[in-house]
Amino acid sequence: MIRHAELLIKVALLFNVICTGIFAFGSFFISPFSAIIGLVLFIFTVYYAYIVWGRIPFAATNLVCATTAIKSNMGLSFPAYSALPIMLGWSCWWLVSFVSTIYVTSGCDGQGNCSSEPPGILVFALLLSYHWTFQVIKNVLHVTVAGTVGTWWFVPSEGTSFCSHGVRDSLVRSLTTSFGSICLGSLLVAIIESLKSMVRNLRESENGGGILLCLAECLLACLAEVMEVS
Amino acid sequence: MWAFVFVGLYGYPFIDAGKNALTLFQTRGWTTIITDNLSQGVLGLVSVAVGLITGLVSFLIAHSTGMVFGDELGASAAGFFIGFITGAVLTSTLLTLVSSAVNTVIVCYAEAPREFEDNHPKLSQDMRAAWRQAWPDEFHY
């Protein structure tokens, strides 16, 4: 990947264009409306590829730099791979709690017949806890990587071995001193994600809800994207 | 995501980190987002490619050792999917590290190009050439 970064980026970009092209071609056989959408998507992708073509060398150099930094600090793979079973464990645990809480508060019996709707605030709180923990785990990893790459950048002697000081100190920092900032940032994203899940649920349950809910979901999706990026 | 890079680099509180991230966007603009986007594309492609290879390998293994996953039509594809998912998940976990690192590198180079020149001269040369190509008129380092 380091030696052929620029080629890989071009391949990825062209692959994207080809995929949208195939999609556009296929959509011609479905309906004229989807054909228009497919064509617009294809034109947009081609235009995007044309605009960013000049930025490819810059992206390639950044990619090479980043991969070199990670390669010199492969100890980062430990937190990365341990995050997988942690997230899986959390998902299972949360699912059990969620289902049992809903069953109890809705007065459901063993056959799944519920006597009432679960209180909205409870569902929101449970969803929030899930998304928040998920985001915190993800962002702890992100901040650890950022700290390690920073160490590699400024003080390479401390950031160029498998389980270097950079990795360990960065991990400790992100779990102790910076943990508050990570939690705050994750909370903001988690609130929006939970609201999105609730709105989607409302839309599905009321047979297409109405345009207001649709707009709300779209708006929340955009907001979530913005928050993810910043 | 960009705010978290500042949190990781300098240990800023989240609000200050967010402000720094906004300043970064104002000065560097779309190139930051485009670079990020292109890198994500490559990393996604690599994950899928590795997944396909592992899927193929596991399919061949399952086929040659005579493992049977059921009598339905898609039974033989189960071996492929198990390999594909395993390969793709493991690779993408590793490549999320690279994705975070790309963001950090973009921020670091905008903030401290001189330390980079001192510590990693070869990479710094490549980076300078690439910057010059991306911003031919602005670059004066």
C-alpha cells in the first residue's frame, strides 16, 4: 500500500465511477425515474473524480505518511483488536437489557403480546446509552491513534517501536485525562443517533408517518454526518 | 472526528478542539475533506479485496475438505461468506487505525511542518512536493 498509494487511490476512484455506471445502466431497465437518478449519480461521480484528480498526489502522500506512522507503532493493533470483542460484548449485554426492560414496562407476556407502548423517554435513554458507549469506544481508539502519530511526528525516538512509549502513554492519556472530552464529543453524536433511531421507528410504525417525520429524519441524518466529521 | 485529533495531539478540552478543527477547515478548506474521502475509499477497497481473497480461500478449503452447510442452494456460499466477513472485519479494524492516522497527519502538517522536516526528512520532501502541487500559489515553506 505504501509503494502504490497513488495508483490505489486512482483505482478506488475509478472503481466508484464504474460501479455507479453499472448501477445507472441497470436502473434503465427498472423505471425511467430510477434511470434519471442513476444517470445523475453517474454524472456526479464522474465530475467528482475529474475535480479531485489533481488532489490525488497529496492524498497519496498523506496515506503513505500515515501508514508509515502506524507501521512503526504496530502496538496500536492491540487496542484496535480488543475493541472488537468489547463492542460485541456491549451490544449483547445492551440487547438483553433492552428487550427485558421493554417486556416488563409494556406488560408483555411470554407470547410477545404487549398491553401498551413502552414509555418513549425510557426507549430514548436506552438507545442513548448504547450509542454513547459505542461512540466512546470508537473515539478512545481514534484519540489513541492521534496521540501516537503525534508522538511519532514530534519525538520519533518515543514512537518508533512495536509497543512504544508513544502507544502506551497515548492510551493511558485517552483513558484518563482526555476521557472527559471524548465522552462529551461522543454524547453529542449519540444524542443525534438516538433521535434518528426513534424517528425512524415512528415512521415505520405509523405506515409512512407523513412528510414532517421524513424531513426530521433527513435533517437528523445530515446533522449526524456533520457531527461525525467535526 | 477532527476535534478528536486535536484532543489526542494536545489534550485540549472538546470545545477548544472543535474550535481548532473549524479553523483548520477555514484555512485548508475542501482539500482536507477530499483527502479524507479519497483515503477512506482506498481503505474500503483494500478491506473488500482482502475479504474476497479470504472468502475464496475459505471456500476452497470448505470445498476440498467436503464440509457441508446444508442442502439448500446457497449452502456452498456459506464457506465463502464466513471467510469474507472475517477477512473484511479484521482488515477494516486495522485500516480504521490508518484512517485516524491520515487525519492526524493532515492536522500535524498544517500545524508543524518544520518538526516533520527535522524528524522524517524523506517523507517531508515528498509531502512538500505534494503540498506545492495542491496549493501552488499559497505554499511558501
